[in-house]
Amino acid sequence: MEGARGVTPVPGDGGSEAAVPVRRRRKAAKKRKEAVAAIPRGKPKSGRVWKDPGKKRFSHMIQDKALRSSWARKLRERQEKKLVQDLARQLQDGKRREREEKKRRREENTKRRLENERKAEIVQVIRNPLKLKRAKKKHLRRVEKRDTLALLQKAPVRSKAALE
């Protein structure tokens, strides 16, 4: 028995009303759940009985609008992004410069080494080509052709008058 104020009398209390609220459930929602559960599920055509048929695709999900950020925050984020990009660009430029410097130094070193080898060479000008014909193969492998014009200009030209 319910009282006038929506309170139920507690049994064994002697008829006095206590402050216990009555919980009213929505019977319609419960009936709907029972109706859905009452329909027997048949065997799926794919044979995958463990799959849950109630799952929807991601595209069917209702998506909320993204929270809008303030204009000042957008500007700050843009500025931070620009700073990060500038820093990355500076690092890349530094690496590129270092690589170019290394390459240039390497080229200079090889050029200097080659010049030093040329300076240190013992050069003997062969004027008689028959000497090359008589030379052995092993000796011919070591013989290299060079531009002898500079060597001839350095060495004094022997003339018949100088010999007499």
C-alpha cells in the first residue's frame, strides 16, 4: 500500500509510514529487450557462428564535431610549427654544408696527392722508340706516357756548338 506522498509503509512498523521511495522501472524498455532476445538467431550463411551480428561499421558511427580551438591558440600552434620547420631546415642545411665541405676537402687532397706523386717521379725521356721495342713486357708495364714538353723546356737544349 502506497501512501499519499509516494512512500511505502514498512511492514512490521505498526502502520507508520517510513521514508522509503518506490522504484519504478520502465517496463516498456525491458519488454523491448526481451522481444529482441526472444527471436532465435539462425546459423549465419558464412558459417561463422561466433561473429556478433550487431556490430556496425565505422562509417555508420555518429561522429561529433571537433572542438573548435581559439584563434590565438591556432596562431600559437602555427608559430610553433614554423619554428620546428625552421630548426629542421637549419639542421639539414648544416649537414649538407658539412657533406659539401668533406667532398671538397677530399677532392683537394686527391689532387694534391697526385701532384706530389708527379713531382716525386723519376722521369727519363725516351727519345729512341727502338728502346721500347727491345724492352721486356714487365718493364713496359711500368712505363707511362707523359707530356714531355715541359720537361724539354726545363732541360737546356744541347747544341753542336755547345759540345765543341
